[in-house]
Amino acid sequence: MLKTQLTTEEIKELEKAANNARISVLKMIHNAKSGHLGGSFSAVEIILTLYKKILHHNNKWTESPNFQNRDRFVLSKGHAAPILYHILAEEGYFDKSELMTLRQVGSNLQGHPCCLKVNGVDISTGSLGQGLSIACGMALGLRLNQSNAFVYVYMGDGELQEGQVYEGMMSAAHKKLGRLIAIVDRNCYQIDGHTECVKSVDPIDKKFESFGWQVLNINGHNIKEIFNAFQEAKILGVQNQKPVVIIADTVKGKGVSFMENTCSWHGKAPCDEEFETALKELEGRS
């Protein structure tokens, strides 16, 4: 039976976990002197809620983490890998001490996730625009194996400028992939500026609907809305045999005031002074 709602205590715990996740990501990227803070921070609450409350996966290691009927997760915007690494370490897929090896030569934790090196990563990603097509293939394969697992794919809004995304949209609806749930991180910024200035992607909801998808819109930092949307998406997808997209309004660089809504923080590490200022702001909320 689906859990219908989160308690107030559960929401508070997730909000605290989200702040701690941002602190962890900040430390990882500062130590690496390289990485993507803006897109990692915009994704925190959604990926955290997914792994803590929605995703059917094995974080207890009572059997293989790759058991057949687990849900799959595709981080299509692979440069947000630091937040995924933090959550996977928290869930026990590898030792937390590895986090500070991010982007170092020989480390398993490279700038984009690699399924051959990191337990819990279902597929290697990095080239933007390809995740949805991969997720379609996963959903088809699971259906052939008569699995009831869901496939979740997390995309950046800038990715919607890629043509392959629209082939994926078309295929998912045509194949009636009701267990495929996409999330669009609508933070409105990419490395070269505002998405609507670089190449407009609006109206995102109408584009998905025109291909036969069901659309939900949420605040991507509101834990309650995120949880409810995932639950609703699972029901809608199975009932109507149509894929579902959750369009999440987010803030690039969310959590650190001087990073928010600033495209220059798409892919750079903070200097020591910026790191201390950001850390103080985040720790002040702990």
C-alpha cells in the first residue's frame, strides 16, 4: 500500500538531511577544486526524498544491491553527481570516507557517475540529453521481464534543448511506459545563461502533453509537494499506462545566498573565502 503522506517529523528530518547534504557537497567540491554546485544544490530535496521515501532499492545489503526488481534511477544531468554520491554513501552503498576523493585521479567518484565503479549507480551518465532514452530502454526491459519496478529519470531543463529528448518522449508515450517517471529540474539556468535566452524550452508542460505524457508541477524544494507528486505519479502512470513527468521549479545554487540563480556557479568550485562564507550560512541552519 502506498504511504499517503509524510508526518511533520518526517518532513523536518528530510529538511535537516537536505541541509546536511548541501554541506557535504560543498566540502566535496571545494576539496576537489572542481565540480558543479549550482545543479547539485537545485536537486537536493528531490533526489533525497526519492531515495529516502519512494525508491525501492536495497540500502541494507541483505542481498545484492542489484536485485532484479529494484527501481532504477537515471541521473541524466550527470554533472550533479556529488549529490547522488552523498546520498548513496548515506544509504550504505560505499564508505563515506570516499566522498572526499571526488574527481581525484584513480577515485571511483568522478565528475559524472560510472556504474562500473560505484555501487548503486544503475547507469553511467554525463552526455546531456541521453538519459530519457536510456530510461525508456530500461522500462521496456523491465516490462519484458514482467517486473513491476519503476524507472525514474532526472533531467536538467537545459537538456530539453537536445533533439534526442523528444525521440524519448515520443517512444515512452507510444510504448505506454506507465512505470516511467521523469523529473525536470526547472532551475532556468545553464552554463551560458538563462535557458530562455540561450534557447527557449517553454512551455515544457505543453511539450510533454503533446507527446502523450501526464504532467505534474511542483515546488522542487518543498518536501511535502515532492513526496505527494511521486505518489501521484506512480498511481497515474499505472492506471492510465502513460508516462508521467514532474516539472519541478527549483533554484540553481539553492541554499547559499550568493550562489542562488547565478549561472556562474553552474560548474566551478568556491575559493577558500567563498567556501567559508557558504559553509557558515549552511551550518547556521543545522
